[in-house]
Amino acid sequence: MLNQFLPESEARDIDALVERILKDLGGPAPPLSLATVRELLKLDLQFYRSTDTGILAETAHRMKLAGKQVLARPSRIIDAIRRWDLKALWVPDGRRLLIDRDEPKPKHRWYEAHEVGHCIIPWHEPFMHGDQRLTLSVACHEQLEVQANYAAARILFLRDQFKERLLSSEISFDRVRELAKIFQNTMTTTLWRTVETLDFPAIGMVSCHPHEIAASEPVRYFLRSRQFAEKFSEVTPDALFSELSRFCFGTRGPIGKSEVMLKDDAGEVHVFFMETFWNHHDALTLGLCRHAKAAQVLVPGEADSRQLLK
Ligand SMILES: [Zn+2]
């Protein structure tokens, strides 16, 4: 899956909504307490199990009590959860955030912020009721998701505070790990944020281990900075992934780093510095463009260590 960019005007509008919340919270320093956000927005956080219909049925019942026949049958909310593979849910009636208890705990923070995103974006409200959620077109659903993810990122990384810290020293995977701790977000979301924040060509990958027997889709997320997306449209995640096995070894923490050369759409070769970290679930890779390589000639034999990828 590729990361998506919002049109600038949409991003600005969503950012203004986040700005207001952070202002009302007195301009907090990292890490942001989501409990204070819930308190400010008067939200109720609850957990459910997709196998246990109790709280979902009760939610559906409440929605009916509020005078809206939102769900014909309580079981439809469970259908919605399965159909959209929802890990969390924002239910405007009763101002509830529901999170799937069976999801790994470190991910809850992102899911919660994502649902807060749906809650604060006023044009999402009509789509957040059970049945509308069922009938949304996939394209529309995806657009709402990209918007909610953007809101979540701007909330959890405190708007420009993340960028200021990121750029205040040399960017590396170690820096990503430090910032994950400071902002109390997962390494994966911090990697994602890092790549999207940079205004030069950069990539991030969330994949299986480079020496694992290749899954059908070894790269779960291929993250690109805006500049990379614009200039390197022909570089594929699979080609980058196959590079990892060349320089990655081991199964703990940092598992490899190397220079990799990538050709941009104009045919110019650029050196990327890649670092890969194994977090016991995924291989996380950060790749940063160092500089353009003018008319580099690849010597046979050198191709092993510095392979040219298109
Ligand atoms: Zn969503």
C-alpha cells in the first residue's frame, strides 16, 4: 500500500481543526495525553471484542433510542466492522470511541487518534452512522480514511513540533527511534511521519524480514516523501525490497545499512542511504537521498555492493 497525499487546501483545513484543539489544551509538549483530548471533546472511550457482540449491540440499541433507526439489526454494526476491517469505530451518538481490544496495545494510540480525526472533521459526521458506513463507496471511504489519518498524525506529532525536532539534528533511523519515544508513538507511525515530513526524496518501507520466504506482498507499506513520489515514479517497492536481502542480516534491532542507487524519471542516478530495523514484527526501512550522482558508471563487481535500481 502506498501512502497518499491530501490536496493542500484539505490538509490546511484539517490542520486548522487540530490547531484549535492543541490551543485549547494549552499547547502541550510531547507526549500528548489522549485522555486530555477525550476530556476536552467529551468523548467516551470503550473497548470491544469483535467476537463479543455485547457492547456493539448495546451501541446499536442506543442509536435507535436516540430516535434514529440507524441500524436495522444490531448485528449489522458487527458486519460493518468485519466488512471494513475496522479496528476502531467512532460513533457520533453517545460520542463514543470504540477500539478493538484484541488489537495490539501499542496500536491503540493511533487508532484512537484516527477516530478523534473522524470526530473533529465536521464533514465526516454524516458518514459515521452505522448504515451509511455500510453503503459508502470504497473510493469515498478511502478519502475519509486519508483525511482521518492526516488529522491523527497532526495530533499525535503535535503539528510542527515533530518537524522542528526531526530537523534539529542529523536524520537517521536512530533519530526516528528517539522521536518515537519522545512522542510516545510507535516506530512505524514515527517512520511514516518522518518520510512524509521531509522535503527531499525519501522513502520508508514496512515489510517482512528480507530473508523470510517471500510473502506474496512482502512490502506492507511503501511510504514516499512528496518529492520522491513526484520524481521517482518508476521505483517499485518490490525492487527496493529485493535490495534489502543484500545488506540485511540478523533478527534483532538494526539489521543493515547500505547505499542504494536509484534512477529518477529523468534518468539521473541518486544515492540513497538505507537503514533497516527489525522490530520483531516488521522490517522498517528508512531511505534518504544523499545527492545526485552525475553520470555514474557502474563498474562490474561494484554492482554487488552498489546496485543500480530503476
Ligand atoms: Zn476511519
